[in-house]
Amino acid sequence: MDLNTVKAMMIGSAVGDALGVPVEFMSREELATNPVEGMRGGGTHGQPPGTWSDDTSMTLCLLESLGRLHGIDYDDIMKNFVRWLKNAEFTATNTVFDAGIATQEAISRYLQGISPLSCGGSGEYDNGNGSLMRIAPLALFLTKKQVTATGDILQEAHRLSALTHGHPRSQMACGIYTLIAMNALHGVPLSQSIKDGLQTAKTFYEKAPVLHAEIPAFERLWDVETFRHLPKASIRSSGYVVDTLEAVIWCLLNTANYSDVVLTAVNLGEDTDTIGAIVGGLAGATYGCDSIPSHWKENLLKIDLVEGLCVKFI
């Protein structure tokens, strides 16, 4: 793995996030009349153009820890999350403006002395996309470390999810994403990366205690070819982790370059920044850093911070 690969994934994610920030919570119908075509300012959060949100901030928290320690330390990652939430470190504008409730609650538990892997909520209603949105650096780290065993990959994805989101469904979404992303990082064509990642995950989860009961939650994804051809109207873009994962995969399967992927994702509406960030990371890893329009990169706030953490990671 080289620096350009890391930058492609991290900048790709941050750009997708920034494209979605101004229109977060807007409906698909509203965006159909005024679609996102580039970097905007103002809007939902009143931020300047190129501002990224908690999605990128928390991703950078993980990237920084993995790069500095050359290993996975759950306490250290949680401390970075605290630095972000309490001190506005790892932010684009030195402000925290879009922190998820489940994430805030998990960080609060950590500050009360709960062990990191027990901080994430584990109820049915704790299945937002707040762990899926920040898991990308794990795929980079495990690829760099040449980890290939499915069980090892999924175990780490599940643990990193549990820092803020401990329900098996959220953990499995992170596992599925990580397998797909690692395939893409190994140069497997995108459609095959998705198909193989989903099949590997399903095979593993069918035999896993507790987790196998959650397989029906991802039912639409197991048949990739049928899912690919679903109409846009049937794709939901809410903050529910399964909706988010479905939206990301559908956008990737129905586009052929970075720009089309992220614009398709953001214009689905609702949780635009998170879906844009997740799809942007995978699209960057797939199509390369040069595929990200230069004017978007030039408008991205604190791109030097993102690039600097990529250098330290590699």
C-alpha cells in the first residue's frame, strides 16, 4: 500500500462528507429541484464550503491512532474521540456541529470509567450509522498489515464498532464494509469486491452465534444482481445503519466514477453527509485520488490536516 491509496480513501471520504453537509436532512424531492453539483456553503449547518462533519472527524481520530501506535488500542481511540467532542480537535472549522446522540452517549460512558468495548449502546434502537461512517481506516490498517483471515478482520470491525455502537447489526455492517473495502484496496474490480465481500460475510455470519440471527436484516444485499437493479425509489437514505449500507452499495453499483458516485449518494437526501462520506471513501479507494475533481479538493477545508495524518499513517 502506498500513500496515494491512503489519501484517495481519506480525501475521497472527506470530500463526500463536505458535499453532503449543506443539504443534510433535505428530502430527495427538494434536492431533485436543486441538486448538489459541487461544493456549497450555508445550508443546514451554516458552514462554509468544503466543511466536513463528524464523519470525517471520527475517521481521522481512528486513522491518527492506528498510524501513531502501529496497532489497535481501544482506549487511545476513545481518547481521540474525547479530544474531538470536547476540544473540537480533528475538525474542519474548530467547532463540533453534528455529533450523533449515540456517539455522545458512548463517549460519556467512557468518561465515567466504562471500558471502551462496553461503551456502545446495544439496543435495537442503537443501530444508527455512527460506527459505519468511521470504519474506513481499519480496512487500510488491516490491508497494510496483510491480515487475511476473515474471522480476524470481522472481529476487529465488530470491536471498533462497539466503541460507540454495540448492537450486532451495527457490528455486522462494519464487518461487511471492511471486507468490501479490503477487496477494493487489493485491486479487485468494484462489483466483484462488493459481491465477494457480501458472500464472505454471509458465510461467516451464518455460522456465528448471535450474529446469524441478524442475517435477515441485510436480506436485500445478499442477492447483489437483484439489488443492483432496484429503482432509486426503493433505496432509503436514512441514518439507520442498514439503510446507509444499502444506499452506499447501490450508488457504487450504479455509477462508474468518483464524481457520479458521490453526487448520486448526496442527492438521495436525508443523511447526506454520512452516506457521501462512506461512499466517497470506497470510491476514492477504487478510482484513485486523481479521480477526485481538483476543484473539490482545493475547496476542502484543512486538507493539509487530512493529508498529514495520511502521511503519518503510511
